[in-house]
Amino acid sequence: MNNQLQSKKGCNTGSILSLLFLLFTFSLSAQNIAITGTIVDNEGLPLPGVTVLVEGTKNGGTADFDGNYSINAPSDATLKFSSIGFVTKTINVNGRRVINVTLNEDISQLDEIVIVGYGTQERSNVTGAISTVDIAVIEKTPVPNVVESLRGQVSGLRVTRGNGQPGSGVNFTIRGNNSLGEGAGSVGEANQPIIVVDGVPLPGGNINELNPDDIASINIIKDAGAGAIYGSRAANGVVLITTKSGSASKPTIKVNASTGINTVNTRVNIMNGDEYIKYLFDSGQGSTVNAVLDPNEITNYVNGNQVDWQELLLKQGTTQNASIAISGGSEKLKFYLNGDLYQEQGIVTNSDYNRYSLRFNGEYNPSDKVTVGARVQLTKSFADETSNTISEFNQNGGFAPFVPIFNNTPLGDVVNEDGTFTKFVRDDQFQINPFHRYNESIVDRFVTRAYINPYFEYKILDGLSYRLNTFAEDRSQFYGRFTSSNYSDGDPSTAQIQRQNQVNYLVDNIITYKKDFGKHAIDATFVYGFQKNTFEQFDAFSDKLATDLLGYNAIDDTATEDQRFSWDTDEDGIVYYVGRLGYNFESRYIFTFTLRRDGSSKFGSTNKYGNFPSLSFAWNLNKEKFWNTDSFLNTLKFRATFGTLGNDRIGNYRYLATPSVVRTTVLQDQDGDPSTVDDVVEANIVGYAKNTLANPYLKWETSKQINLGLDFGLFNNNLSGTIDIYSTTTTDLLLPELIPIINGYESYITNVGETQNRGIDFNLKANIIDTENFSWSAGLTWSMDKNEIVRLNRNSTDADGNPVNDEANGWFIGQPIGVIYNYKFLGVWQTEESAEAAVFNQVPGDAKFLDVNNDGAITPGEDRLFLGNPNPDWYGGITNTIRYKGFELSVLLEAIQGVTRVNNFYGGFNGRNNQLAINYWTAANPSSEFPRVGSQDWTGTRGDAVKTRDASFLALRNVSLSYNLPTNLIKKSPFKALSLYVRGNNLKYWTDFEDAYSPEAGFGAYPIVSNWTFGTSITF
């Protein structure tokens, strides 16, 4: 008898699964035996909504809501276990009485429910390019920022981190760069996707305060077919995040606790005392020790006292994380509550970060027609940034945080005889003792974030519903810095206090209509909404505090010559009208048309509104009548999209003329009598100067996108994947354009630029082995995107009227954004090449560059080439997950290839500072790897050419090993599940980008750290 009960809800992999009471009643046969066991997901948690099918005979069985089951079945029966979103598993009883079952994720995901903009769709009916992230990926990655956990996991998504400072954010793009970034602060900011949490776009994409444990699902929208519903905000893609909800079940308590260690896994090779002295000789500073060292250095050298600044500054950091989540409810009332603590002590003194968060998601259904709910989050973070932002003080020539590792002599002094820190490690005010600076300064940043997201839904008719989604957020930030009067010689104490407050609110009115009419189905969504963001900032500065005892709190409310204040306000908003109409015929042919009209405050009245349409189509070939259901090719879907998206990510009020504040010091005569000069004093004058001419005709940057995609599944969907090819043309880029000088204005911002971006995304998942006790699954992502600048502005043309380059900004027609344009370094002139080197005014030991035009000179206009791009030729990742009984091992390798960067770790080698220990040229060591030290080839354009390196890498990004205790060991305990784990992140780089902490973070930045985390997860 083939009886089967199906779950009412699909299971969302990696999240807290909905628990469903399941009861089977079958007729019993005399020869049946009782089988008991537990069904769990691949995290070891009880799996609800499971269908148990016993084939071959009439039988009976039961399964309770905890995932425990008992079945009366023949000893030779075959059991099948299935759940939506998981692969069906078949097991032969073979006379066993206890069988525990683990179901693996169904990698085809064709039947899953996908979160899309303002609604949900079945995966098989999705017409756009959307990637769904396995939440288990986030749970296995020990990082506090959820986007960082997606590295190498999603095709087309590239995540980078410029520094490893605790609490710092990440940079990420979807399908590369389209905009040049004018008015948005940087190219990276202008090309960053928007992040939407529970239907609310976050201003600036700020998710540092979002606890990864609270996330239920992540979907990445890549093309206009899926993204057009977000209109002007979706030109660079969308990251859709949904937080966890409760379920109709008895309360479940889940406790996570972990501790970890952070280290710099790659150390650079710094000169020791002997190498340093030789370097000073070789760079022409002198020929004797007395000539190149100061007396203290000589004393330390004679006594064998050396300082390893790298060893002193970079220590072992730690992390602690603990959370308690409670969820449950009834059919009418569901809740989810989670409290989380994250603490990180950095690898450098005074670089700690603590975050405390509390989330509550609740939903109430008083009737079948009405749903009321709210999501609430409270977060506070405290960051000590003294070690990483001390360069802001910029005294005594500046002080980048980690430069002393490379600039300070290994023969200097760290402490005085009385045990206090020296101000300078030698008789040189550029050789600063970082420990003294840390000890005499404070930099704090405290953030408080609170938001509430209430919503109301009413089912008007069958298939027709109205939803009101609202949101209000208050984010305040306090920033305080202080330097004591002992911070540097001759300077008074200084301080700054800055308070920022940002208020963001949103209201969405959403009407949806879903209805099946036999073979036809309609899915329509209509939205009217608005979102507004206000910003306030108060700054107080003091150039001379009355006391050091109170730190930055010594600033009072009195404006004086040494104390000043500033106040800044800003606001922006957007209003939108959205319509999406989807039609499908027998789930074979699916059409989706979307139109969004946005009005943005960032443009004047002439072009305030923009229209963004898209049309997409999908064809499920496997649902055609001619399809061979017994074929090895199980599923095949073709997708096509054309749409237009916009970008308003520019500064506010750029369409208006913008003056700039000018401060100057003048001499003032106090009595008005120019014949007396004893009363002439300096006075600070504040005024305004002309800056940018107004342009009321500014309008949206517009991206026209085409996407063709293919989804497939083979061998019972044990092998599945997607392939997408796309092309994006972005016009009306907002760029400065030079104009004839009008009333003092020389330029204005206008829509003149154009870029082209093309690429391929590929994603593959495979269940390689799946047996009762052992399974092996793998995933592969691979992406390639190529952008190029097509046009920059109207007036910059050559004699033939063709657009020309903007070398000052590094923008070149026909080349990628950010391309490196410089001389090609060929090696080093050797002694036997003296005559040839002299032609170029060079001597042996100098850098040899390619003479492109063969004119016997190296000149900027004729001999520079395009050497590479900081953006990769291709990137991707490979994940392998192996499970054996209760053990699970997951390993992620990430590859970034075709990246070129200037390695500024090499510095100037001018003979002044301690440097990297490199193989530079000398007469006795005729190296061709690096030029002689002390030459002009280490600075400026020539220096950048020498330092240009291939920054491609293969990284061991994540490793996770966990053990889920068998349920029979904990069945008499209060635990439902218990697991132990060890996880690693950023463990190893294989790269040719040597002499750096990593191929990602630049010189002077906080090094990116490796992390090992040890923890446990307990479910009650």
C-alpha cells in the first residue's frame, strides 16, 4: 500500500525547521517488527514534516513532532524517507530494530520557495537570475559579518576586505563594476549592491550590527528580471536577507557558545640589525657604523639588543561568541527571540570590538484572514580603534598604524630607563614609537542601533491580499578621539567629539494576487511606498585642552580660539510605484513583466522621476509532454531577461551649486591705526568659495541589462547547476565636465559617461556519494566579468572627434575601470650592460623598463602600457562536504585570478627607514629581482612600476569540522541535539604576491587575520 502524507510547509535548509506533528496509521501484518529511530537534518537537528513510506507490504508506523519515529514493518521491507528540500533516502531494514536517518539537502532546489522582492515564488517559476545561499554556509563560517561568510559561495558575488580591524565592514560587488563613482565617495561605494532585510533596503548597506545567527535565508538577485522591482536601487544587484521566525510547536531553545584565536598567518621578512646596517651602507648613507647609526643604536648593536617590531606589535587576538535563541508558538502566535554577545580582542593593542544584540520576531494570526507581526532589533557596539585610526592625527609627518613595523630601526629603544615608552626610537622624529602613541591617545567608536519592523496582512479574497510593511530605525554613533600633551614634542593636547544620528523609515503598501485557472496561473504584485533617511552630525574640536585627565571629555561648551563646533544635517528620500505581473502556463512557460517608477530627492524637478521596466521569460522544458522522464537529464529550464535599472547613488544636492568653506588666517589691526603695529594680531576668517556649478538637468545613471540563463539537473538531480551570460550597458554616468570659466566655475557634474560590462556566471552542485552512513557533496562557483569605459565626456575629444582618456583619474577608453597604466619593469641593468644603460641615463643597478617606441628614452607619454587590473579576470570557489555518521567536514577553497596590484609594502628604500629584507642589486649581488636601494626607481611612477605584482591567489578560506552526538546517547537528557565543532577562516594564501600580509589588504592597513573557533551548539 503506497500511503504517503506530505508536509504543509517546505523545509528551509540550515534554519530552525518548522515542526509538524505527523501521524501514520497502517494495517499491521503478523510478521512485522517494530523499528524505532530518529530522523534529523544534516545539522543533526530533528527534521519535521517528514514523509515515511514503507514499500512492499501493508504496514503501520508513527512519527512524532520531535523527529522520532516508530514503524511496524517486515524485516525485509524498504523504507523511504522524504521531506521537501531534502533528498529522499531509501534504506533496507535488514531485520534492524533501530535506524537513525539523516537527510541531505536537495541541491537541485527546484521545488523550494524563493524570497523575491515583495513576495515569494517557487524556484521552478523564477524567471530571473537569483542564487539562494545555504544557511549552513553562514553557520560554518566564524565571522561576525554575514556578507563576508559568502566568499566563494555565490557565482557573480565577489567579497573583499580591505583590512582586518575588528568590527570593520567588507566590500562586495555583484557582477563587477558599472559606475565610475562620481559623487558616491568611491568606485566601490557606487557599485555596491543594496541589502534588503525583511523587505527593507538599508541605507548604505550597513549590516555590521546584524547578527548572522538571526538569518533564515539569503537570496542574491543578479539581473534586471528579478531586480527591476527595486528599480533605481538594483543596478548593482540586491542581497535579500530574511530573518528567522517562530513555528507552531512547543518552545525550542538553542544555545551556541564558541571561543577563538586570531593570528596573522603570514609574516613579512624584516631586516635585522646587520641587514639594516648593510642596507644603510648600500643606499649611500655612509660607509661606517658611526656614520649611519645614532649613539643609542650603536650601543644597542654592540650589546646585541635588537627590536623585532613585527613581533612586538602583532600579538594573538581572541574572539568569544555566545547566543541563546528561543522559538516556538501555536497556530495563532509564533515567536523567535535571540540574544547574542560577540567580543573580539584584536591582534594589536587598543583594537577591540564588542557587540551586543537582541532580536524579537513575533507574529499573531487572530483569524485565517489577518496576520499581524513585528520584528525588533536592538544592537550596541563598542570599538577601541586607537591602533588603527591614530593616523588621523597626522602629526610629525603622519603616522599610518602599521608603518612603524617597516620604518623603525631594529636597533632603536622601546622603553626608557624608568620603564616608560620612548617617544621616538632613535634621534629621528619620523621614527615614532607606536606604543607611546597608543599610550597617549584614545579613539573610541560606539554605535547604538534600534529598529522596529511592524507589518499587517489581510486576505481580502481568495488569492488577493493586502500587506502593510513599515519600518523605523534610529542609528546613533559616538566618536571620540584624544591625544595628550605628551603625545608629541611641543604640541598641546587635542580632542574631538562627534555625534551622528541617522533616522530611517519606510512605508510599503503591497497588494498581491495569486490565482490558478486550470492550466493558467497569475501572480501579480503592486506596491506604493516611500523611504526617507535623515542625518545629523555634531562635531566639537579642541586644539588645546585645559587638562589631560579627562581625555576627550575635557571639551566644554565654550567656543574659543582653541575650541570650535560644527553642525551638519542632510536628508534624502525616495517614493516608488511598482507593478509586477507574472503569468505561467502549466508551469512550462512563465512570463514576468515588471515596471517601477522611482522619484528621488537627489535630482531636481526636471528629472526627479525615472521609469525602470523589465521583461523576463522562462521555459521549463522538462515539463513538456515530449520530455523523457526516464532520461539522465531530469530538469532543464531556459531563462531570458531584458530590463533597465537605474542608480541614484550620488551625493545629495549635486544638482545645486555647491560652495566650499574656506578658513584662512589674516593680520588684524586692533585699533584701526596702521601706524601702530604692536596691536596687530592673527585672526581666523571663515568664508565661502565657489566650488561646483549647478546642473538642474542631472538625471539617473541607467543600466540596460540582458541575461540568458540555463538551469539543469542530472542523474535524479544529484548533479545540478546554472549558467548565466549577461551584458550591461550603463549610460549617463555622472562625471565632472570641464567648461569655459563662468563666474569662477570651471566644471560641473553632468551625465556624460558610458561603460560596458559582460560576463558569465556558473554554478554546479553535486551529491557524489550518498549512503546511509557516508555522504560526499561538492559545490563549484565560477565567474568572469569584464568591464570597459566607452565614453567619459562630450568635450574631451581628439582631432577626429573620438573620445579621449582621463589619465589624471586613471580612466581610459576601451579599458577596465581602475586599470594600471605604467612602465613595464623588465629587471635590473647589470654591470656588463653599462653602455646600454647609459643611453637611458641609467647605471647598473637601476631598473630596466620597456622602451615601447624604441627612441632610447623612457617617457610617460610614449612608453607606458596597460599592465593589469585590480579586478580579477575570473573568480570562484570549490566546497567539499563529507559526512560520516555524526561527523561532518566542510572545506572551501576560493580562487581569485588575474589581479594586478602595486605592492606598497616595498616602500621607498631611500636609506632612511627599516625595510623589507629583499634581494636588491649590489655589485657583489647582481640581482635582477629588485633595483639598487637609494635610487629613483623606488619612488613615483617608476617606483610603482617596479612594485607592480600579480596579486592572484588561491585561499583556504573556510574549514569546518563538527560532530553531532547520536540521539540515542542524549535521549535521556534534556537535549534534542548537541554538536561540537572547530572552524577556521582565512587560513592560508597561495600567491605570488610576496612580501605582504596578504594579497588583499594594503600597506599600513590592519592585517587580515586567520581565525580558529571552537564551540558547541545545544538544542533543548
